[in-house]
Amino acid sequence: MRLLTGSDVLKKNFDGSIVTIGNFDGVHRGHAELFRQVTAAGAKRGLPSVVVTFEPHPLAVLAPETAPPLITTFAQKIALIAETGVDCLAAITFTPEFSRMPAEAFVRDILVGFLGMRHIIIGHDYAFGKDRQGNQETLERLGSPCGFTLEDMDPVGEDGAVFSSSLARRLINSGDMPAATAILGRYHVISGMVVHGREIGHVLGFPTANISTKNELFPPDGVYAVMVAMEGRLLQGACSIGNNPTFEGGGRTIEVFLLDFSGRLYGRELAICFVERLRGLAKFPDAGALITAIQQDVATTGTVLASVDQGLIKPLLSQDTERSMT
């Protein structure tokens, strides 16, 4: 997949293309279907498929106090979009100045002028441009004079629920990981580097990897059965999110205990795929009670992950992003 960022977007890149546009946070199953239709239209017409998105998220610039925590980092979004088979991702740098560009100028200058748009497929009720004034009507009006056609895709969903980033966020925030997985089409992922922590797990006999991450959206505090990707390996793990109430004084951390693994982890990159929430956090009367609970968590984790769906594991490590841009 070709990646266009910064000033590279603002030059003549294609003489003709099939385009879709959106924020695409989480790259969920609805997005995947949209990308499938874009690539199919491109193959039929012999034109490249181009996904247009924005970085950072527009709300993070215009109204940061209302901006949602993102499901994926930008690097993770790149890797997920690349996996769908589109030819190009054009990531427009979103700034206050760009936000003031009228919708018509955005269509004429960028989508048609720089990206060569001949046909656009948009999601249901999508709006764009200054004050979100651009919509399906705008595109229909500009289509003939600008030389492109328009297709409005119906909402995609299952069992009465429409796939959306906001729904996926709500489910992750509630800790309902199986339901979130059904929307995303994969297990929710947090990735980052292993850093030094308080080493409480090591003292208890369950050494954990403390993760420093750029991800923004975390499940609620508790213990989770997870699959962990590390340097080409997939390992089972039990992940704890929270402030370890039994040993007071620490901040909120993300720690994972890897089953059937021994060795140093500091400085390594891990991707944690959340399969199921096992329990909430609890304050135990002493270290012995906590050890007993951890032993039960590890046993339950092994049972849960024995039937894990390998097809839903998308690790999203940094090397995945590097491969997506080649």
C-alpha cells in the first residue's frame, strides 16, 4: 500500500482513482466492507483505490475536550487499512487552517485535483469540510462538472446493530470484549514497550511485563485473558489493568503475565489482544490471598484461550506498519 502524508498529498498523485473518505477509527467491519467495495470498483474500472483520512482526528484539533479516546493509534490504523488491500492511504494533516477549507474547495482541489477522483463511495450520512457542510448533496452537485460519480453505501451491521466506532468504544469501555470483537472483527489491541515497574509480580512469583503505550482506549480496570504477540511469537497471557489495590501507592498500570514463558522482557515491544474479561480488581487482605487469586486467574486464562479464534488475532506491532508501507 502506498502511504501519502503531509505535503505529499498536496500534489498531483493520480490521473484517476476510486476514493472513500472518513476517520476510520478502529477500522471495524463496516469500514472493511466499505474498503472492499472501493477496491472492487477500482478493479472493475482499472483505477487505484484511495482511502482518504485525517491525522490527527478532527475533534482533537477543534474540540479536544470532546474528542473520544481513539481505538487505534495512527500506526495501527495504517496497518489495518493496508490489510484490506487498498492501493493508497492519503492521510491529510488536519489543522485549524485546513478545517476552514470550504467543502467545495476540498472536493475540487484535493479529491479531484490531487487524487484524481473519478468515483467516490461514502458511508451513510458522512459529512466533511468547513463546519461539516459537505455531504451527499454537495458531492452530487459537483459530480458532473468535476467529472466524478457518487455512491452512497448503506449502513453495515448485524443482529440489528450498525457497526460504528462509537459502539465499539462503548463496548470496550464496558469491558464486553466479545461484543467489541464482533464489531471490530478482531480482538482489541494495545501495543507498547515493556518498561520497569514496581516489580510486585516478581515478588509474588508471577513476573509481569509493564506496558508503556500510545494507545488511548483501554478496557476498564480488571483482569483479562489475552493473546500477546512478541517478536513473531504468539503467547497466552493474563493482563491486569488498574492500580493494584492490595499494594497501595501505585498509579494505573497495564501489566501482563505470560504463560509458559521465561526470559527478560524489558525494552521489547508487545501487542496485547484482549479476548475476555475475567473479573474486576479487588483488594485482598494479604499477599497470600492475592497469590491464590492470581493462580485461579492463570488457570481460567488457560481454559478461555484454549479455544481462542486465531483469525481474530491482529497483533499490530510497529513492524506491521512498516510492512504496510512497502
